Amino acid sequence: MAILADSAARFPEASALDDGRRSLSYADLMAAVRAKGRELQAAGLGAGDRVGVRIPSGTTELYISILAILHIGAAYVPVDADDPEERARLVFVEAGVAAVLTGGDEVPVPETRTAEDRAEAVRRFAEPGDDAWVIFTSGSTGTPKGVAVQHRSAAAFVDAEARIFLQEEPLGPQDRVLAGLSVAFDASCEEMWLAWRHGACLVPAPRALVRTGTDLGPWLISHGITAVSTVPTLAALWPAESLESVRLLIFGGEACPPELAERLAVPGREVWNTYGPTEATVVACAAPLGGHGPVRIGLPLDGWDLAVVDAEGLPVGEGDIGELIIGGVGLARYLDPDMDREKYAPMPSFGWQRAYRSGDLVRYEAAGLIFMGRADEQVKLGGRRIELGEIDAALQSLSHVAGAAAAVRTTAAGNQILVGYLAAADADLDLVAARGLLAASLPAPLIPLLTVVDSLPTKTSGKVDRHALPWPLTGSGAAEADAAPLNLPEDAAWVAEQWAAVLGSQVTGLDADFFAYGGGSLSAAQLVSALRVRYPIITVADIYATPRIGALIDVARQSLPDGVAAGPAPVRTVRPTAFKSQVFQTLMGIPLHILVGMRWLTYLMAANNLLSALAGFSAAPTISWWWVAASWLVFVSPAGRMLISVAAARFLLRKVGPGTYPRSGRVHLRLWLAEQIQDLAGAISLASAPWVPYYARALGASIGNNVQLHSLPPVTGLLSLGSGSNVEPEVDLSGWWIDGDVVHIGAVRIGAGASVGARSTLMPGASIGVGAQVEPGSAVLGKVKAGHHVAGSPAERRGKAKHPLPDTPAEHRLIGRLWFAGFALASAALALIPYVSAAAAALVVFGFIRGSESLSAAVPQLLLALAPAALVWFLVNLLLILVTTRLLGIGLAEGYYRVRSRIGWQVWATERGLDLAPDLLFP
């Protein structure tokens, strides 16, 4: 608890626990823990006691209760709320708990304790040698075995892990750690203290959701989970995008397949493989996974000792296989003293007073140990350690059973299931009733698929030969093995095939029950993944609601829209562009080019008037300067160009929102015309650059404060920019694209403080989280989580966003407005460069035609003036750009500066000046 108190002192306002209904800061959590602790002490509970916990998973009440028990110096004894009453009672009796917390308001007072005993327990403080928790694991004798972990070992474990995970960027208040494991499973301790050791937030997931597997992926995204400790079987069901925000992924509980490590070990994420029995305090060793090379269980944590020995108890050589022996500070103890003496006997060859014989075979390599399997009949299923002897004992206790044995089998889909083989003593054996009896005494994951065999194969030693037990099965406890094959329609037969592939047993009746066939939460998730190939919206909840295959087939059929048959999406035929669309676009070229022509007509009217005034003759009748000014205001000025574009876009695209529309349809043609008007009217030019955010707002975009927008906004107005965000030049924000004969339109959202690099593309529906960073040239196809740094096409995570900006005081509003005026003046002055060059060229022409009596008489001189006038125009442009750039570069130095500052203004103006060069100097 000192670890939690330290985090609370450092991060009192940081979120510590958030179950979706109630969020507690560290200060709030400590207050709740102390209050709960006082209730426990008032009931006479204190140091040295053991307190049972049977509270539904995924609630703040569960974790507050656990911490309160630790706070008063007692040890908690967890039992999953879903476990049968018989098992819960067995665990609490074996542990000798003083009370059991079930989530109610009242704390039960221990009936077997005297008032003096209760007072003494309350007065005494916890010591390092006191128990912190007692967790029960499967026992070979049929009875679960209790393992007690001391405060000393627990604290050493928490600190040891903190020294290996994320050393460059440690976990902190910005992180959210998934709590998805049952507290009756020792790996849940890793989840809790990963968060609370570093001031991060523990986020419990509902157990029903955890069981679904595939549906947990979107939950991880929506809840911003950044650290996950889980079993490989469950992680294999999650889509890769569900882990985009996860920067720490820890595997444990079972062997990690190399292909899974290769898929999930990506840049910006640490992936670790851990190993450790409950008897050695959760984790004894760990190895980072880089996606290549063998999957190791690694080297010992600080304070843990590992040895690999042969059958004689002597160390094996490099590359040899032996049993893993564990020593050090992490050693726990069995509640059964006889078992404790046997399993934790001294190891004289190493000088260890206590050592745990793991029963696991490993290959000794200096780079890290490699797990090879078990030396006994203990197995792991879904991360849970199971003694097959416990299952054997439960099976053999059933009525009308002459002999029984359990074995773990792997289905065609790669799913591991527990199978119970029964040799019937008589014809009265009822498998359905037998399964009901097992459910009353065993946790759900330990209830096997039942099947009847004539006899159990044996080895020469007389022991059951588990490897010789039949597999795959032809029937199960819900159907006779020799039943005739079902004659099903094609769609139902396909569902039955997926069922058989996952569960490893053929369906012989429509009443076959998924759970009676050995199905569980992970296998349900695997079946749903398979079924979604044809039935995309089917869920794990459907499996639980309709476990019989006949009903499941009906649910799958009903999940499809009317008239849609099951099966992969058909190949889409792309329709060619409609002829009427081509005609419309051609005809629209007339007013569009008139719009462009009006700008050049304004230039010609002004030139004609100047020619008349300076040379005494003109090429056409002169026009009133008022008309020239009005035409300039509408067709040439930045305000007029933007107004034309905004008016056209708001009129043409009214009521157009995100969606999918047919190409050449009305929406597509309206969108095309609005963009053509924007482009040909020249809505965005050098002179209008500072006004781009205002132009975007006029189009309908949502623009926050202090936004830096240097790219063309979408004419749809479907753009949202959070305060302080930055969009560099030439970013594609159009928010639409064409896929064959379909036009996709979507909104683009950029969160506060986020930055998007130059020449990036944000596809329709792209969302950039708060403070995220998109590298230049990237293509964002979906969502970028807050604080992430992404790059590439498509954009992939590269780590955490780094904005190495100095802390500066807030900018005064008047100062900001003055700098905006400075940017506007600079853009207007730079926009005059081509006009100044044109005036210089006009002076050259005027020098040639001066004295001519008419335009026709001046034609020869005009032809002579063209070459020198063009040269003057080019040289003046070159000189002005060069001088302007050099002058603006005076005083520039490396560093970080406000955009609205002298250096910011100089850099911006320099870039805008250089933007003129490609058009004016390299035509």
C-alpha cells in the first residue's frame, strides 16, 4: 500500500480507477479505501486476517474492497463471482477466511472471533511477512490448493516490473491500463499494479465483454487503453487496429505463438512475454518480443533466481533441456504445510533454503530461457493452470461411471478444449445430468466436453494413456456418436462446418448445445469470427443467447437484410460514367471559363484605360474607372474571389452530408462544380493566405482559436479544427474520393493541438486526436489516437507525439490581432511583386510606342518591345524575390518560436515569397 500512497501523493488529481460508471482520482481512491478500511476494522478485521472477496468483476467496488483489505494489513482471498457456490465455499473454508465481502453495504462480523482477538487484529500493523493475497489454483488431488503471497514478495514484484517495462517513456498519468482478468487469476495483480505503481488509470472491462474476444477490440479503442496484460489466446482474436493505442502489451499464462508476436510487435509498442507460476508471485522472468527469433520466457526479474536442472538436480549445460527451479524473493507458500515442504524443499546444489519445483521444462540459453512444455500432467487452458487429476477426480465421482480421464485437445480451428472421456458402468449414464453435476462443483472453464468410450487405453504402467484417447470425436454428450449425418441446407451446413471446426466434434442434431460440446468464451469468439464471413453482424451474445445450433442458424439467417443471401460480398460491376453527366460537365465549361475570363477582362479594361491616358490612343473604347474598380472588387480581389466560391459552395452543397453517393449523380456533379468554381475563381491566393481560416468558416467548417491552416479547406464545409491545431501546406482536406461508380464523402476532424505535416492526405472520415502528430507525406485512413505520432501511407504509429515547444505565457488578444494585421500586410505586399514587374515591363513597352499616333502605327514597335519587356519582367521578378527573401532572412536562428512573433512572421513571409518563384521564374 505504500506504493499506492506514493502514487497518490505524486498524482492526487490523476485518474486512478474508471469503470465507465464511476471515475476516481488517486485522492478519491485513497479516501474510499480508507473509509472502507474503517468499516472493516469496525467489524473486527485487521492485520493477519484473511478476507474473502466475491464481488462481480469490472466494478470499482471490487478494487476498493481489495485495496481496503490490504490497507488494514489483511490478505484478500478472491473467488470469481461466477464460480459455483460449492467451489466458493471450499476455497473460503480452506483459506480460513474471517469474513467474506460480496459487494453489499454491510461488512459481516466474524462469528468465531472473540472481542479481544478482533481488537488485537485492529491494533497490529501489517508486516512485510504478512500475507497480501491467497489465490487458489487447480490441484492434482481434486481439491484446489491455496497459495499465499506475502507483502514483501508482492512489493518486490511490482518494483521489479517497473524496472523493465517502458524504460524510455515510463507509464504515467496519461496511460490507461486494461483490467480484463478475473481477480481470482494471479495475473490480475499485474494489471492493478501496472497502473497504480505509475500513477496510471486502471480501466476494468465488463467480464461479459472480455468473454466475447472480438468485440473487446473496439472497446479498447473507445476507452483509450494504452497498456494490456493478457493471454495470447485472447489477444489473437483482436484486430490489429484495436491495439493502435497500446504501447505496452504483456503476454503470460500460456505459450505465445511466434506468428502472434510477429504480428503485434510493431514500432512504438513494447511487447513482452512473461512466465511465472502463482507459487512465485505472478511473474518470475520476462523477455521482450521483437517479432523475430524464438519466443523466449527470458531472464529472471530482479530478486528472483532461476535454475535449470536435470533429473539428478544438477545444472544442465547451454542448449540442454531441464526442469525450471525458482528461488528468491518471489517465493510464495502453500497453505497446506505438507505440500509446502514437498514443493518448496531446499536446493542444496545451489545453496537455496527454499526452492519451487515448477514442473515446467525449459531449454537453457544464455539469451533467455525457452519454454518446452510440462513434465507432469498439468496443463494450461486459456491462461488458467489446470491439474488434469482434479478433472479426473470430478469425472470419476459421477454416478454410473466405471472410469474416466480428461485430456486437452486441439480443434481444426486451433482452439484448445477440455474433453472428459467416460467409461460407463451401466446403461443409466446420463451425460446431460452428468454435466449439470459438474457445473455445480467446477468453475465453467473446467467443465469438459463429455463423451463415452468403451474403455480407457492404458500404458504398460497401468496409467491411462491420454494420448491414445480418441480424437476427433464423432459425437458428444448432446448426441449419439453413431447418429446419422444431418441433411441440412447449404447455409445451415456451412454454419455446422464452422461449429465443428471450432469445437472439434461433428454436429449430429439441431439440438446440439454449444456449451455441452465444450464451448467457452474464447471458442465462442472464434466461432463468431468464422461466422462473420457470411453473417457480418452476428455477435458472441447471440451464441450465449441461442447456444443450440438450430436456433443459432435461425439467428444467423435473420441477421441478414431481406433479400440478401449469405455469403461473401458479390463482385461489384462498376457502371461507366453516364452520358448526361458528360454533357453537363461540358456545358458547365462555358460559364466556368466566363468566370475566368472576367478576371482577364478586368486586367484588359485597366490596361486599355492606362494606354489611352498615357499614349493618347487605346485598343478599344475606354471604360469608366468605377466599372473597372467594381469588376476588380468582384473578380480580382481576394475578398471577391472567396465570396464567389463561398456563395457557390453553400448554394450547390446545401444539405449534403457524409455518405456514399452514385458517381455522375446529382450530389457528385454539384460537388464537382463547386470545386471547379473554387479552383477557377482562384479563391485562395497569396494575397488571401492569412484569411484561409475565415474562408473555411464561411464554407461551414468548425475552426477553433489559434488555428494555423495553410491548406485549402473542403468546399463541403465538413472540416473541424480544434484550438491550437496546425495544418501545413498542401494537405489534402477535400474529404471525398471516388471508388468506381461511387463517391464517398466524409468529415475530417483534427483535434486541439494536433499537427498535420505538409503534403499529407486525410481521407473521408479521418480523425486526428488531440495533440497527435502526422508526419509530412502521410495518408490517414481512419482514426489517429490522441497523443500518437504517425507516419507513412497508410499512416502507422511511430510512437508518442513529441511537441518540444517551450512554455510561453498566453498571448494577449491585442498582440495577436496586431500580428495578424502584419501577416495580412505582408501577403498583400508580396502579392504586388508580379504587378510591379508588369509595371516595369509596361514602361519598356511605353518607351517603344511613345510618339505613335495610333495603335496600328504602334504595332511594329510593340513587336520590337516584346523581348526586352519580357526580359525586364523576368529580371524584376527575380530581383524582388531575391532581395525580399534575403531581407526577410536577417536574424533568423534555429529554435522554437510563436507563429505570431517576429521570427514567425519572417519565416512565413519568406516561404510565401519563395512560393512565387515556381510560377514567375520557372513557367
